[in-house]
Amino acid sequence: MVKVSVFIGTSLDGFIAREDGDIDWLDDANKKVTSSEDFGFNSFLESVDLIIMGRKTFERVISFDRWLYKETKMIVLTSKDIQIPEKLEKTVTTRNISSPQQLISEFSNKSVNHIYVDGGIVIQDFLSARLVDEITVTIVPILIGKGKSFSGLLSKDLIMHHLKTTVYDSGFVQIKYKINKKNNE
Ligand SMILES: NC(=O)c1ccc[n+]([C@@H]2O[C@H](COP(=O)([O-])OP(=O)(O)OC[C@H]3O[C@@H](n4cnc5c(N)ncnc54)[C@H](OP(=O)(O)O)[C@@H]3O)[C@@H](O)[C@H]2O)c1
């Protein structure tokens, strides 16, 4: 079985970005923590075989100074004909899918064991389809009042099982949850 994980940063009021997609509050908070602190991201990334990312998040991450995802294969979900930067052509492909199940079922017999899903809409769709096994949320000590959520489309509650909490000196708090599919049928 393929494991599907979410690894995300949120404001204390649960938003991943402002309504217009801006993550200035997250960037500013990150600038205040020591540059060697990655909140476990790189070790998480090493465990991942494939990233599935929404087009809007992809457009944001390619604007960063450096590519955060190393050589990990990435599928960007989009209905558009988007341009992939030449240096990423070997790792990044695009797909337009009718449902998360359709995509996941393609990997059930292949050498993909761990998928990282990212992007507000994409995470919402995978949660709604009850395909997410683990969520790591890093809470940034800030309230932004309104913004984009990663769970807004849920039609039914999802019960989480707490695995670990890490409190950082910077005031960031990281909580890791498992989603037991049997508890959520
Ligand atoms: N705080 C954090 O840790 C964190 C993490 C991730 C993202 N973010 C932020 O969240 C914002 C983006 O989130 P978002 O919810 O607006 O967008 P998103 O999920 O990144 O992207 C949504 C887009 O993905 C495409 N898409 C989704 N499902 C699809 C499907 N089944 N088939 C084809 N295409 C599909 C569509 O692109 P088309 O319109 O091209 O068809 C859709 O408009 C960004 O500002 C990003 O920086 C923050």
C-alpha cells in the first residue's frame, strides 16, 4: 500500500496562505529561525518517492531562490499547459486527473511507497477522498485572521491519532498525526 503524507506549515488559526496566496508571514517567521533548522523537512523528503503538487503551489515554489525538493519526482496537477523550467524537466511532469484515487491506483503496483501531497486544493481533495495516512503540521506563532485552508472541502470529519509533538525554541510547534482509515470509514 502506498503511504500518503501531508507536511505543511500553518498559522495558529490554521491557514496555509493568505487569501491571495501570499505566504509573507511564513517567510518572515522562517527568516527569524536559525538557517540550519528545517523542522524535519529534509529527512521527511528523503523518505518520499513522489510529490504531488497543485499548480498554484508549484508556481510559488519555483519562484524561491532554490529548489527545495532535490531529485524527488514531482507531478504537478493542472488543467493548463504550463511551462516547466528546463532544469526541472527530468523530475517534474504535469497531469490533469479526474480524481485522487485514479492517480494513486496507478502507483499501487509500482516502486512508489511514499507520496507527499502539497497545495491547499490538492490536500483537500486527498483528505476528502480519505487517502491521507499522515499529517505533519508545523504551527507558526501568528494569527493572520483569514486565508486558505487545507481542509475546507471536507464533507465528513476525519479523526486523527496523535503521534508526536515537538516544541521549537522559535515558538513553532510541530504536531504529527496518523489517520487510521478504519476509524474513518
Ligand atoms: N503553508 C504551507 O506550508 C503551504 C504549503 C503549500 C502551499 N501553500 C500555499 O498555498 C497556496 C496554493 O494553494 P491553493 O489551494 O491555492 O492551490 P494548489 O492546491 O496549490 O493548486 C490548485 C490548482 O491545482 C490544480 N489542480 C488541483 N487538482 C487538480 C486535478 N485533479 N487535476 C488537474 N489540476 C488540478 C488546478 O490548477 P489549474 O488551475 O492550472 O487547472 C488548481 O487551480 C500557495 O500560495 C502556496 O504558497 C502553503
